[in-house]
Amino acid sequence: MRGARLAVSPGEVVAITGQSGSGKSSLLYCLAGVLPVTRGRVSFGGRVLGALSDDEISTLRRERFGFVFQYGELLPELTIEENTALPLRLAGRRKRPAIEAAREVLDRLGIGELGERRPAQVSGGQSQRVAVARALVHRPAVVFADEPTGSLDSANASAVLGEFLGLARSRSTAVILVTHDGTVAEQADTRYTMTDGVLSPWGDG
């Protein structure tokens, strides 16, 4: 990819749009430290990700980043509460306070009553709300979202997106999302387009 220059502030929502294969998901995973960059650099909090060890990158992703994927990627053997609490448990939080924090976020997203169910027992829209709750439960600095509403119908997509961005902004959590859906992109504070690996501000060119 070329010309990929962007800076994100706390609480800001940034959308990156583009056709399939344009490079937007690759850019997202480079920003999240999942994929290495071979040119240029990615910085977070004054630290260059490429200069960090594997353990430091893993800790950063676990403690300071959140992730939302198109299909939720919930663990089927865990309850909704346990799925939501997972980032806190991985960071060493004891089970009881982690579950209490999970319940708080699930309540904020209107699905607190589903806590003891398993993913197979909830709808697609509910499952994606759980994925959002899991991404935000540990109050990350930034959430990376890859087509976060791509698997939902328009009504569910609108509701989930509104709840997701509203909760993130209330916690001063930045969101970087990639989407092919212009309606989703319109909810962002800042928009970019990716064309053949080139990132441009919305409307340029």
C-alpha cells in the first residue's frame, strides 16, 4: 500500500472504505500490529510498533486495543458473559470482577439478560453486540473493526453501529473501522478511501 498517512485522536471514529482487495483490511491489521510494515511506521502513544518485541506487541494488543470482526468470532463453549469478560481475564483480572464489568457493558448494549446463554442461543444482531461488548470491556484506547456490521441486515446493522460508536465515544475510545458500506462510513468523524493500495481523504481525487 502507498500513501497511507493518518492520525487518530482519543474518541475519534475513522472509517476506511474501498472495494474488496483494495488493501483496507491489510492496512487495519498493520495499524493493529497484527501484520508488520515493511516501509514507514506505525506509532501508538509515542512507541513505534515495529520496534517492540513480540511479547510487547501482544501485551499492547491485549490491554490497549480491542477488535470487532464481521462474524463476531465468539467462543462457542463460553457463555455470553464469559466471552465478554475474556480480555479482562487474559489481562489477569479475577473472574468475579471481570464478569461484573462484562455485565455492565452488556447492560449498556441492551443485552444484559443474555449473559448466561451461549453464542448458539442468541441472534446474529445480539452476537455482534456481544463482540462489541468484548472489544470495549477493558476500556481500550482504540478498537479496530473489520466490517463490523457486514453480516447483519440493515436494521440490525444500524442499531449495532449506533450502540457501538456511542459507547466508544462515551469512553473516549478511538475506533478505526473498514467497511464497503457508505451508510456505515457516514457515521464516522473522519473518512478515507482506499483504492489500489492508496489511501486518500474522502472525496479527494
